[in-house]
Amino acid sequence: MRRIEVQKTDITRLAVDALVNAANQSLLGGGGVDGAIHRAAGPELLAECRTLGGCPTGEARLTRGYHLLAPFVVHTVGPVWHGGDRGEPELLARCYRSCFQIAREQGLHSIAFPAISCGVYGYPIAPAVAIAVRETRAALEENEALALVIFACMGDEVFSAYQQAVARG
């Protein structure tokens, strides 16, 4: 069975145990994937996020999914790209590790990720995808209960980059 899938899809429409939200540090919604998840989940998500006190870059927080098909949302804050000299690769890797730690602790069997930091945060797609796939493979080796990781891609460039990275094995 294939445990990693690349799909060109709207992440908010996936029926998995958890969606990953590429959030900002406030966790109070924003643009892109963050705004889409907040809109689809409904106002209850914002109300719960207000109780969390934000989230530092590289960490993750868990909430309920409310009106989403996914019962949970894992919010993680990716790094803003400043050229790669400010620890961006390690911070991005920590985002994935933090999400997978929550998945393990919660006993999740499926999780879907957007391309964290590749939108308005400006992270170059190829290196971001390489980090995502590397961290996902490591997590799948450590957690046999995790049956499926979906990379939910909106654009052709991101979709193609994930397809190539996953195919490389």
C-alpha cells in the first residue's frame, strides 16, 4: 500500500483524520490555506484558536475540525523565507516533525499537508518539497499506525514538484 499520495485538490475537502494548516503565529486566520481552512471549519475554529495563545514558528497546535470532513486540524507556523540563512530549513523541518509528533500522540491514521511556507512566506518550492518528503518518510518509518500522508497541492508547479520528489523514492 502506498502511504504517501500527491493530490491536486482543495485540502479543505479531504476526509482524513487531520488537516495541517499553514498558519501564522496568531493562529487567528489569514490568507491562502489558513483562510480557507478557517472559512470551511466555521467560527468555532477561530474561537478555539483564540484559547491557544498563538504558536511559534516550527511548532504545531491541535484543534478540532468543526465543519471540516477532518475531525482535527494541526496548525503549524512555517518560516518566512529570507534567503535560507536564518535557519529556515531547520524551522520548516521542525514544522513537519511537530505535526507528526501530534499525529503519533493522537493515534491519527491519515493526515494531509499543504505546501507549508510556499505561498506568501516565499519559501522556494523545490527545497521546501524536499524537506517535506524527507520528514514524511522519516515519520512513516517511525509510526506504522500512520497509514496515509497526503500532500494537497493547489497549483501545477507545487503538484509537479511533489510528484517528482515522491517518485524519486
